[in-house]
Amino acid sequence: MAGKGDTRRRIIEIAADLAREGGAAQLTFDAVAARLGTSKQAVIYWFPTKEDLIAGVALPALKAEAACASAAVEEAEGPADAIERFARAVANFHLADLDRFRLVYLSPQMGNRASRPRASDRLGQTIHPVTSAMYGALETKLAVDKSFKVGDDPRRAAVAVHMAALGHVLLVAMADAIDDPLAHDPADLLDSLVALLTVGHA
């Protein structure tokens, strides 16, 4: 007989599969219950709202991404090195599992706007501390050297570096999805991205 932890874990696995197949719009209690072979109320027992279910699916991956990026900058020697380590860590984390990347960053965008779940304050309170800590790790390294020009806001620069790394992964994932190889090797493109992000600095 499956334990309580097994049931919760199985619900998350099913929810992840549904999101991969059809986006967040497919993440319904009825669909999860049907695959689990149980009642809708049994799913709601573990995840009272849809946002709880989405967080259950996405949060572990977001935490793993943040931990990877934060660890990468710990030993950085200066802002440029920190940016390079951060960008490479984020990109390589997601390139290692494009399905996970699609689940976390792309599936919430699938379906028509009315059917997509809206982030609530409670969901934000779950996710924001994770991303905040990740940005804080890079921000700290960028703020150390005042001669390193990243605009007037190291925090904003940290967010921008994250966005750039995710953009790299997005295009690789898109090329992979349509089986259309990129003209340049993704590793070489990541090298070019890092060079652009750190241009003019040792």
C-alpha cells in the first residue's frame, strides 16, 4: 500500500506530465484524479487550490535552479567572473533537461489567457524568496567592485543576466522542439553570450 508521501509525489508526477503534454491549462483536478484513479477530492486533500498544485510541480525545479546558480557564484573572483559563472550555471542547468525547462517556464504560458492560472500573492510568496535569494547571490558579487559598470542597480543587472541565460535556453529548446538544429553550437553561443555580458571587463 502506498504511503501518504507516495500519493503526494504521484500527484506531482501526474501534474507535471499533464503540463508537459498540454500546458498549465491541462492541470485540472479532474484530469489528475482520472490518471491517478481516485476522486477529485482526494487530489484536493493534498493540493487545495490549483496554485498549490502548480507550486508543487514548479517549486522543486526553481529551488534546484536557484541553488545551482547561487553555488556557482560563491567562489567567483570579481563581478565578471560571477556573471559568467551565474549565466553558465543557469543555462547548463536547463540545457541538461529541456523538458523540465519547458514545464517550469513555458507550460504556464500555454492555452488561452482565460484558462491560464493567475499567480496569487500566496503563490508569489512561495516563489519570490527562491528567486530573490538567487538574485541576491549575484547582486552581492556585482556590488563589491564599484568600477564594474552594470548600470546603477546591481540587483536589476542580476535579473537581466538571468533573463539572458533563460533566453539562450529558450532558443535552444525551440530548435530542439521542431528538430531544426541551430546554425551554431549551443556551447559556442553560450560562450558568445557570456562574452557580451562581461565585455570590457577582466
